[in-house]
Amino acid sequence: MTRPIAYAPGFDHDIFISYSSRDDLKEAAQADRKGRVSTLVELLDKRLTRMVGPHSIWMDRGRLDGQFQLTPDIEGALAKTAILIAFVSRGYHESQWCPWEREAFLRGGMTFKNGATRVFVVEFSPIEEEIRPKEMTDHKAYRFWSQDLLEPAPRILDPYLHEADYYNKVDALANAITKTLLSLKGAAPSKPPRATVYLAETTDDLEPTWWKVKRYLEGQNIAVAPTSYLPRNEAFESAVKENLRDVELYVQLLSLVPGRKLNDHQTYASHQHECAAAAGIPILQWRDESLKDAAENTIEDPIHRKLLYGPDVQAVRLVDFTQNILVTLDRLRAEKERQIQLKQKADEIAREASERHTNGKSVFIVAHQKDSAVAHDVEQFLATQGFLGGLPITLTARDQEKITPKEIREDFKDNYELADATLVVYGRTPSLWYKCQLTEIGKIRRLRIQRSEMGVLVAPPSKTVTPEEGTYFIPAESGIDEKAFRPFLDAIANPDPIEQPVAVH
């Protein structure tokens, strides 16, 4: 029988299985079943065959008969294997051979030059931190056990009961290994991630849910941080801040379990949230919809109560929450692109002001097509006074029929935010249009931090306009009058940061 050819170039084997024989013992009452390690390796083997094709997994089964010894074959296999899967347990810790395998393998490093992970950790039950191999403390383990809220002890997931959480973990492990193998063969997708999300470390009862969300995000080509377990105690805060550095969104899953305390004032969960809030990162949190009506006063821990009922927490179905993550990322990306465009427009305005030797102040001229002639006259007049006039896209675009309502709204908002003042031309258009413009300006104006002057040019035909506080009314029934414009222009050129303008008619 020929030995399978490794998928990863330059290696004899793709995966080396490092495990304790104690973790693969068969239950006496279930003699027809395989051990836990063998079952998982067989399922993983089938998934990798489907994902990458032929590959090679080294698993020495001699140790199951108590005959394991360090042979040249095993030592050679370790040196020529791309990936190590370590089934970490108390038996692994107490094994005579597993530490040697780990040390021999890690002489080649924990990662490849391209950053791909070489070591994957699997757990069938919780293990104490003090017996976890120090080289693997930062590796996020694939936990094939669960800790439910009302269960006093963790429960080992059973593949023979067809538990979804078990097979989800198998898929997650297979996907992660596939990613490494593809990167080694140069077949990894070159498409960069569409976004990066910080998926906060969660309590043990939500571990299966955490993995579901992680798999979903990665399936949407969204990178997830942190990529490994965060250190505990004093080093935790700096590790959180480091992982938050380049993310676009903070996502956190919450349950009734507060989790371990970091100190008297924080849990590990609450501290991650506080770091994200301090860094100004957008936050999206989730709790199960069954907790939507849970009484807030039933949560004894005040730290967790504040976290669980915070303003960014959504009590919805998990599927709806994951969709909300994508919607939020799309919205954040659109806003980021909009800010870039605003910066470009601002630079263009500054450059044009410099070329025209103006005072650098700009006025957004809001006008309907019926008053386009007046709007252009105003633009020319402002230029003679040293001001830049900006017109809406509805008066400047060559092909008006191709302009979408969304483009008109975005152009209106951008022009308003970039200008030092806004002037509404009220002439041949009906009063409804005029009132609509004031309403839109009012919405944006309330959100603007910097002061922006407001004026209304009353053009023919003659009409009655009710003065509004904080607005300059400029009569122009007989044409543009510099004297009538002067209070408005002076207020723009010499803004008063304290007093708001009074209505002038």
C-alpha cells in the first residue's frame, strides 16, 4: 500500500496527531465505537479529503497497545510534518512521550513565514491553566465539551449522539487547517478580508455559539480577532488593546453568566467592552432573545448587570444578530468612504480658494432648477466678494436623468457639511419645496458641531417670508444687492463663536 502524498509541498505529512492513549480508550459498554481521538481524526480526514483532496495524516496507533516508543520513524515524521494537532488533556500532560513530540515539532516554530498556524489544540474536557503547555497558552483550543448554565460539570460532546455542536467544531477545525494548507501550496485566496471584527472572548457556556459566529464571519471573508487566547491577569489589558488596534467593529456575546473576575471592578468580559469603548470602536453586543424580558434586578452581579443591559445589546435571534453585523459593517464602510470623499472635496475647495485668491470661505447655494439662473448669478457675485459658491449636483451634472435620489441626498449632505454657510434661493419654486429644504437643513444642522451660517435669498416673484431666528433673509426681487448681502457675508467672514445671528429681513 503506497503512502499518501502530502498536500503541503516540501513535507512528507500534512498533520501529526499528538495524543495520550488515555484519551482514545474505548468505553467497555461501547466496544463497537472508536475512541474519541480516532473518531475525530477520521471525521477530520474525510472533510480534508473533500476540501483539499489527497493528504497525509500521521497517527501512531502503537501507543494504544501500550507499546509506544520513540522510533526513528516517529522522529522523522515530526521533522517532515507541516501541522501538529495536540489533544491536550491531563493525560497529555502526564504522558512520557507527548511533551517530547511537542518539543521536537516546535523546533521548526509555531508558525510559518507567511504567518500560517502550525499548531492546533483540541480539548475533550476543561484543563487547568497550570498544566496547559506554556507554548500553547495563546492558542485558542477547539473545545469538544460544553458548559451549560445549569450544569454543575462540563459535558463532553458525543459524535454518536449526532450533536450539532460537535460537528460544527469538526468543520471549524477542518476549515482552519485547510486555510493553512492552501497558504502553503500557494492556493490560498488572495482576496483581502472585507473587514476585521473583534469577537470578544466569551464565557464557557457560550463557547459553541462563539464558534458559530466565528465560522459565519470567516465564511463572509471577515477576519476575526483575536486569533489566539488572550493572556490572563496583568497582561490581559495590553493584549486586548493590541488586538483592538486595527478592527472596525467590536462584537460580544453575553449570557446570564458573568464569567471570571479580572479584579474587584471588572470581569474579563466587561474589561474587553470597556477597552473597546475607550478606543472609540463601534460596539455590537448580543444576548439571546429568551433573555429579552428577563428582569434586570435578577442579575446579582452589578458589573454584569450593567454589561448585559447596556445600550448596544440586542436581544434577538442569533441569525438576526449575525446579519446585523454585516449590515453594520457595510454602514461603517460606506461612512468611511464618504469621509474620504469629503476630505477630497475639502481639499479641492481649499485648492480652488487658493487659486482664486479668495478668503477661503465657501457658501452652499441650495436652489431648484427653476431658479438655476439666479443660483449661477449668486455664485458669480460671491466670487467677486472673495467667497466660493458651491451648487448642488442637480444644477451641475450633465446628465440629470441618471442622478439617483441617493446621490442627491448624499451630495446635499456633503455640500452642507463642507461649507461655511448655506444660502437657500427661494424664487420660482413653490413654498412646499422651500419648507422641505429648511427641514433637511435643520436635521443636518443639529448634528453639526461647528457653526454654520444660514441665509435665504428671496428672489422674484414677490412673496411673503416669515423671519426665522438665526437666519439671514436677503431680498433680491430687484436683483442681487451687495448691501443686502453684507450682514450675511460679514458673519461668514468673521464668525462669532458665541452669539447666533438674529433674523434680518
